[in-house]
Amino acid sequence: MRDIVLGCLILLIIGCSGVATSYQPDPGVPVLAPHEPAYEETIQLRYLGAGGYLIRRGKHAILTAPLYTNPGWPRVGLGWIAPDTALIDRLHPPTSPGEVGAILVGHAHYDHLLDVPYIARKYHPEAKIYGNRSMANLVVAAEPRLEDQVKVLEEEVARGGQPGKWFYLADSTIRFMAIESDHGPHFLGIHVMKGEAEDGLKAVPRSAWAWKEGKPLAYLIDFLGPDKAIDFRIHFQDATSHYPLGAPPDFAPPDSHRLDLAITCVDTWFQVPDYPEALIRNHRPRYVILGHWENFFRSPTKPAWTRFSSLRLRRFIPSVLDAMPPDTDWIVPLPGALYRYRPAPR
Ligand SMILES: [Zn+2]
């Protein structure tokens, strides 16, 4: 009897500790160097915080809009915000000239766009910046010389299950398509910073409230093989959405392909029922990243993992796990960490 009680106790401790540790952010893996055999085919993804990911394969990369500045609550609520350029210089990962062909922006709230004009001008002058009209107006207001780099996608998006336009980068080894999406409420069903930043702004707004979201977009990003077939398909969202808004459209061959990786948005998940479960159930990604989970009112120089984020993820993850196919793997990414993904065998 004593052994049974002891055995149950041990199982309970292992079970509980397993649950607790598995919800911790994944520390990532070392970068794969160009001389290593799997380098050319491996997707190397670095989480940069908020909606920011640097996604590389071989010598080509695509960037989604990062935030490093993380202004605190008082500044966001009542004060002025501006990019912390010293912090960006310290945290933005180095890239080769011309390596990043595009910067994708899902919507124009400050936590996705505040740092982008400085990053684009200083580090990626060859990259085009894709997003909605509000994004374009805010970026040009912040850095007028980026006018030729911004590209408004609102007329070329996938909508109502119909595919939109593919944009090709990097010798046609990377392509992406924007998808009409929406943006869940922030708290108590209230959705703030809606609308559009107007054309011809004289200066970039200093209040966070003026960084209006515009029409939210999700993206599909394909990495293509030498034969132009799809090697690896990523679905990216930097905000929650009400399914089927933001979901991949219906494709016929050769454009149909199981999602390899779904990059989801944890922030305000509790405001949108069935997000991201509906997306995961219907599109069965092989991998899931639960991103944009950390407190972006807190400096990224402080540890991202807090008791609050732990509690929040504990409530979020079980329902997401229920929606996952049995062969799906998932992580909570750590800002700054690198993750590797391999295409499925053809
Ligand atoms: Zn937002």
C-alpha cells in the first residue's frame, strides 16, 4: 500500500512538473553555419519579440516586423513614444547586405511598426516593406526616404477563400501572399487604435494612439525548391483574428500544400473565441509557434518569462493542444532564440 501511494505521488510530481516545464519558452538551438550539410535546405527562424521573426534559408531571408523599444504603460497610455535606436542597434540580428528581401507588416499598431522605419533605413535599405495603407503612411511620415520601399497590398490580398497575388523574392526561392484578416479586441471586448493613419502626415505621431492599425493582414510565406515546388509553407499572423478571416485561401495544385508552420499570436487570445484553434484544426500545421506572448511593455533586456506570462500560457495552451493533429510539434519561442525547421520529405 505504501509503495502504491509513493508511486502515485511520484507520478503526480512528474506529471505536474512535466506540464509546468513544457510551457516554458524553448531556448532554441545554435545557428547552422553555411558549411554544414543541411544548411541550404534548413529554415532558420529567429524570434525577435512581438511579431518579429527573421526567417532564413541559405543566403536569403524575409523579416516580419519586430519591436525592441517596448515603451512602458505610462508612455503608451498618456505620453510620447519613439524608437529606442540604441536598443535596436544592440538587439537587431546582423544580416548580409541584400539578404532580407522583404519586411512584412500585418497591421500598423505601434507594437508592430514603431521600430520598422529605423530598421528598414539603417539595416535593410534593399528590402521592400509590405503592408496596409496605414503602415505606408506612418513609415513615410517617419522616414520620407522610404517612400519607394513601401508597398501597399490591400488590393492584392487573398479574400473569401480566393487566392491573392504571389510576390516573389530572392531568385524566386521565397514568395508570399497577403490574406485579408482582422484584429481581435484588446480587453473587455474593446478594440482600440482602429482606423487608418491618413495620407500626407507631416510628421510621425508621437502618441501610440495615433498608430492606427489599418486593414489587418495575415501572410503565407513559401520557400520553394529549385524546381519551384513548395518546400516549406508558413502562415504568419501578428494579431488574433476571427476565423476564417486570416486563414489560408483554397488552392489548387501546384499551389496546394499542407501548412508546415503556423506562427500564431498569443496576445489578447482570450478576446477571440476559437483562436487559433480553428486555424490549427482546419489547416493542420506540422509545427506551431505561440508567439507575441511576452509583455511588450517591459524592456527586452529584462527576462521575458514572468509569472504572469506563465499563468496566461497555462490557460491558453491546453485548448490549443486539443486542436493540434497528433503529429504537430509546438513551441513558445524565446526572444532572440533561433529555431530550425526541415521541409517534409516529398
Ligand atoms: Zn495590434
